[in-house]
Amino acid sequence: MSHEPNGKYFTEVSDPEVELRAVRRQYTTEYKQCILDEIDRATEPGEIGTIPRREGLYSQIIYKWRQQRARSGLESLAPQKRGPKAAPEAVAVREAG
């Protein structure tokens, strides 16, 4: 809020333009494991909910990380490539060429 010489206040308006493309957040395996360990150690009522809020994480991502860890341990928490998998023949042709 700013003050004008005549004594009136006015609020500065930020630029309403939105970024053209959202940036996908990526988390390291160590970060995921640290957050899951901290949540596992939480004992006080409401403490589990404060951790994702503090970190800006949604409960769905915590749920997904827990599933990955339960399925195959720490290796599954590593970031994975998105999109369709390349056919083995195409990879072999690309490497040979």
C-alpha cells in the first residue's frame, strides 16, 4: 500500500499476466525420503498435516510416494521419465546410426 501526497492510500496492482507454461516440480530421492521419514516420525495430533503444508505439497503426492516406497523401496522414489516408452527396435536403430 502506498501513500499519495493528498493523504489517500492506494494499492499497487501486480501484473495480471500468467506464465505461458507451468513448470513441473521435480523432487530428488533424498528429499522424498526425508519428507516421508519426517511424516513417519510425527506423533502429535495435526503434526502430519503441517509437514506437507510447510513444504507446499499436496496429500496426493505424499500418498503416491508412500506407495512407491512400499512397492520397491528407495529405487522407486527416483524421478522417472514421462511420456511413452520408445520401442526397443527404435532405440537399437538410433544407437546403430
